[in-house]
Amino acid sequence: MEESTESAKQRVKSQFGKSAGHYVTSSTHSTGTDLALLPNWLEIRSDSLVLDIATGGGHAAKALAPHAAHVFATDLTVEMLEAAKKHLNPLADNIFYIAADAESLPFLSNTFDAVTCRIAAHHFPNPHLFVKEAARVLKPGGRFLLIDNIASEDPDLDAFVNRLESLRDHSHVRSYTVSQWKGWFKKSGFNLVREDMRKKKLSYPEWVRRTTASPEQVQEVDAHLLSAQAAVSAYFSVKTQGDRIESFQIDEWMAMAQIQ
């Protein structure tokens, strides 16, 4: 298990080290109604200390910085932090950048008023450890906000979307189900306060080329998506123009929990 976990994390570093710049400009990550909701859901105050785990292009950190005293943006991949810092430095001077593993955070217990993690946890091999760490570093009554791609409770839909993500991005570990997340929240001492499930529409050409390394890999992803049975294709709202895939939708969950 330890070797497989390390291998997964090395794939993440390799993948995101090469494509860091793409995640700063990615429309999937840089836009979204969820970004504007973060300060209100978390009840951020001017004296709040906030931790953004797996910050990627820094979009959640950017949304939170004007409302908080300080934001600590962490990521496993140094190149990703460098890209985020280059993008955000002119916009916010209260963000600090730290290379850190989401499953073993380099912070003392009871440090932060709020913890966020947006569109990243499907790369974590041990999500239960990540949730446990988020609970550990939060102050009593602190809030944890998770946003991520979610797998359906239906086994066929679950298998299809996770195969799709793995073909397109070899650093993908798994999109987990809501029931799995709720179980990890409960075990770590969180009370789920608020949640929202929504369909996220993705522009297929941009999405597939962000992480693929060759035309052959793109063709593999194309073939998998186009091979879907009618019910699966309808669930993911696959839209095509001739033999070209234009867009599809996946499930995204936004959940806010409070430490007991």
C-alpha cells in the first residue's frame, strides 16, 4: 500500500509539474459560481487564517484572500505553487505558498479557522488521511469546505467516469462517492452543515488536451466516451458534432463541514 501511495504521488508531481501553467488559465478551474460562494459558506472574517489544500492554480486562495487575514496555499507540486504565485502575487500580498502533502500537513493542530480543497481530492490516494488532517489543523468550530468531482453511487456510472478520468489523466486516483466522503467526515469528527450537488459542463477539447501527452492518448479517451451505452451517454450529457465531441457533464459536490 505504501509503495502504491508513493507511486500515485509521484505521478501527480510529474503530471502537474508539466502542466502547471494550464491549470492557472483552465476555464474549469478559474471560473465557476462556487468561487464566489466560498467566503460566505465559510463565514470568513478579516482576522481568519485560511488553509487552501492542493491549491493548483490558486483560484480558491484568490477568492478567499480579500476576506481573510492570511491564506496559506499548499500543493504537492512545487511547479504548481510557482505558477500560482506568479499569477496571484500582483493581486494578493497575504497569500503564503508551502509545498505540502495533503495527507501529512506541516502545520500544528488547532491552527486554522477554515480549510478548503477545490477540484483536487480525486488525486489523493488516501482521502481518509486528508480529511483527518483537515480536522486536525482546524480550530474548534472551524469549517472545512470540499469541492470535487464525484462518482455516482451507481457502480456502472462510477466505473465509467473513473475509467474516463484515468485514460485522460494518469495521475487521477479516483472520483469518490458522496457516501464515501460522508463516512470520512463522520470518522474525523466533522458535522456536515451544507452541501450542493451540481452538474459541471466541460468543454471537451480543452479538457482532454490539458493532461494528455499524445494524439493516441486523446483517441483512447475519445473512444471510451463515444463507446458509452445510451443511458450512460445521456447521464453525462455527451454532446457531439459529427464525430467530434463538443462537451459533456460530470457530477460535482460542494460540501461544508464543521469540526465538533
